[in-house]
Amino acid sequence: MYKTKKIVLSFCLISVSLAVSAQNKKLHNGIVYPEQWPPRYEEPAVAQDMPVPYLKEKPAVIPVNLGRQLFVDNFLIAETDLQPIYHTPNFYPQNPVLEPDKEWENTTEGAPYAAPFSDGIWYDEEDGRFKMWYLAGAGSIHKQDKQTFYTGYAESEDGKHWVKPKLDIYNQTNIVDTCNRDAATIWLDKLEKDPAKRYKMFNVERRPTDRRWQFILKYSADGIHWSNGVAQSGDLYDRSSAFYNPFRGVWALSMRYSTSVSSRSRSYLENVDPEVAVSMAHRIRKGVPDKNMCFWFTPSDKEPRHPQFPEVDPGIYNFDAIAYESIMLGLYSVWQGPENNVCAKLGIQKKNEIFLGYSRDGFHFSRPSFRPFMAVNETEGAWNWGNMQSVNGVPLVVGDSLYFYSSGRRLNNIMWDSYTSTGLATLRRDGFVSMQAGKTEGYLVTEKLTFDGKYLFVNADVHNKKGVLAVEVLDENGNPIPGYTKKECVAWKKVNSTKQAVIWKDAKDLSALSGKTIRLKFYVTNGDLYSFWISPWETGESRGYTAGGGPGLSPEGIDKPVAEFNLQMQQNSD
């Protein structure tokens, strides 16, 4: 149980005090981060977990004003006898949803590629379309290497059936950027005030003079017509990417970095200005401190190993992140081997699988489970036999489901490291971790909370026979508050809902307790509790971030009534 589990961390923190001072800043969830940020950690000599200080020293009181509150770690939990269950999405039966079926998607050797290499899949609420940017084989332009790539674009009405439109960029194809590239990050910035910068591309391009990799930042108003580069980095290693942390208002660069543990570790850099962030990025020279960049993390010692190559030490091939509700969701592409020369000799794909981590400050990520979130399928003909890669923008919120996309590579006779396509997997909304009860009633008591909302909503499944959920509100000392007791709660029975209000017989909402310190006590029988939140609206919007967006959601990327957004836009135009 969360109550009894303790994790011992051996990282050594350098020159960083976690003590509260006047200069320290407080996040939306009460976490105080130090004046020196990002924190500086010594590079470990062995693989180990990243430290997560806020799980060891929690805020005395946790505000829950922003977003759905997920039980992905023990941050919200003071006491429970419920069992945490870690869920994985279901792959769409008709995968892949995008395949390399155009001649201009082949390399010079004829190897087909049509899948994001981080890149991006987003829902644009302003256009009402799903949009995808992906890595495509560039043999039609860049013939100097066996493997060269540029950027393709596709659209969809439902996220399952994709089309490649004819565009005016390159020969009436769907190619939108012709630069020779490795990874890329395409970010639909729904908070950007300048329409010309609404789409941002962090492209890892070959530098023509010496063919080294570097970030080139570009802007676009429509995601199709891109500006020339507006900022460039120094030398980088391949498979670097970027993300935005809205909780702190910074752009972060996630870069490949070599340590004694693994050549596939990560370094970190952040800045409020994406152009400045890109301009400061470069390879780190060992033994020389850098004011802006720092070591981030290595693989964990808990990474699963390739069953056929157990001697290979796993590495972090890539790491992407995005804000979802009240947390940052981290997507790890974990490499398990074998090395490229072995793959080429055996005619197989290297094994990369996608794992999840969760952060409440955007830097420290906990990984409560090391079960693959999206795993390879090593059967003949499978689109994801190996080398799965994460995608920026996911998850997308589609009704009661989350859409996760990934790239995968199938076995082929053209070139071992080729034939990429794109697949879809779906998960219940908030469905990463549930707190589960069996036939005997279980409970969960939160830490001390404050809120400024009015209506309590819960995501839970108690639809099975004798399934029940009730909620009791406690004062800060743990005593039931009259009017909000378990006995007075209108219990859920045989209900399965990702968004349903909780009420009490004589108290339809929590307005009388707004601003006070409380705890919530959940009682569950035969069911799963996924999340809770306290909304200012009777319709139940959470004010949290909607990740890659979705149909019917606010174009701001924040879960609030669309009518309110429309009114705001009308007032701004008047």
C-alpha cells in the first residue's frame, strides 16, 4: 500500500537547499521549489531512480484548484487500504493508422518511413481536425546517405483515418519541411498570443558544414508553411526533443547525454523564451559546469532487459513530456538492445518500448511501474515488432478516452532499421492508475487540501454487483464535518463514469467549505477510484490542461466551458 511503501534514493544533491526562503516559488499544488533551479545532481555511478523530493516532504496543505487530481503516486494520499492498479491502453485493432505508402516517403535504398520521431499529433480545436507531423524517408531530395529524412504532414477527422493532403511546399506532396533531420518536436502552442508563432518546430537538423546535429527553431501560423530558422543551438546528439511546462511557464529541452551509466542518459535546459532555450543548448563537456544546462537522469536499475540479450544495459532512447490535468506526463522510450551491428547481422529491430512517469514540478518524475505502457509485438507482420517511439501531443482527449499514438517498426527485407508506421492505443480518461477495492469496503484519506471551487466530481467505476462509492469530508483534524458525512452522502451504486458529481442529502455542493482546510475520505467497495476534482462549474470542467486537446474542448488547451472561451474572445474583439 502507498501508506507503507518507502523508496530509498541515493542521488546526491549539489548546492541546492530545499529549505523554504522568501525567494522560493510555490507551484499550483503547494510544492515549493528552490531558488537555484533546475536542481543540480551528481551523475550517479550506477543506474538508479530519479529523486522525487516532494514525495518525501509534502506540502503541509495541498491546493487542488487546478485540474483533475490523479492517484499516480502517493502525493495526495495520507492513508489507504486500497490497492494501486497500473493500467495500459488497448491497441486499436485496425493499426497502423498511418503507413508509408508514398514513393517520396522512401530513403535512397527504398526503405519506407511514415511515423513520428517525437514530432507531434495534436487536435486543433480552431480547425476541428486531428493533425500529425512525422518523419518520412527523404531519398527524393537527400541522396548523400542511405538514411535521410524530412517532415511529412497528415490530417484526420476522427484520429483513426488519416489522409496525406497535396500541399504547395514540395511537388504537390504532403512534405512540409525539407531539411535533413533526425528527431523533431512540433508543438501546437494553444497559449501563444502571436498567431504567426502558434506552431513551433524544434528540428534536430544536420548542419551542412560538418553534418553535426543541432536544434533549429521555426514558427508557423498553420503548421504547414514554416519560417526560416529563428534560433539555432550548438552541437547536439541525436534524439533530442522539447516540451512546454505550463505550470512554470518554461520551455524545456530534453537532450541525449552520455554518462558512465549509459550513453543514453538525459540532460536538461529550460527558459521562458523558446528562442533563448534553443540558443543556449549544446553538448556538455565533462568536468566543466554550465550555467544553464545540467545532467537530468540515467536509466533506472529497474528497467526491464531484453530476454534474448540480458547482458545489454538498457538506456533512455528518448524522453517526451506534456501537461495533463494537474501533472506532467513523461513518456520514456526505453532501449533494451541489441546494438545496431547485431540488429543488422540478425535482421531484427532493436527493442524500444514506451514507459510512463509522472511529475508535479516538471523536473522530478516518479515511475511507480516498470511495466511497458505500450509494448512491442514480436509476431510476424506486426507494425510494432520493435523500435517504438513516443509522440509529442499525446494523449488527446476524445470523449471518455485518451488517444495515445506511437511509432513502430516491422521486420522487413529492405533494411533492418526501417519500415516505420504509426499506431493508436486508447485508455480510459485519467486511467493511468486506479485505487481498487474488492468485496470488502476499502478507504482512502487524502492529505490536507484547500480549494476554491464548488462541485466535487469523481472518476470511478463501481458498476459491478454490489459496487459502491461514498465520500466523506473531514476537517483538518480528521473529524467528519456535519452535513458531509458518509451517512449523508448520496452513494454511487453500480455506476461507471469518468465525470460525475458527488452530493450529500442536505448539501449539494462544497461551497460552504471553500477556502477551508479539509480532507476527503473515499469509501469504495467492488470498484476503482481514478481521480477527483472540485470544479467552479456545475458542468464539471476541471481547469486542468488537456494535453494534445480533443473535440469539444476549449482551444486554450485548458478544461473550461467552451462558452466561456467564446465570450472571452468576443469581449477581446469588441
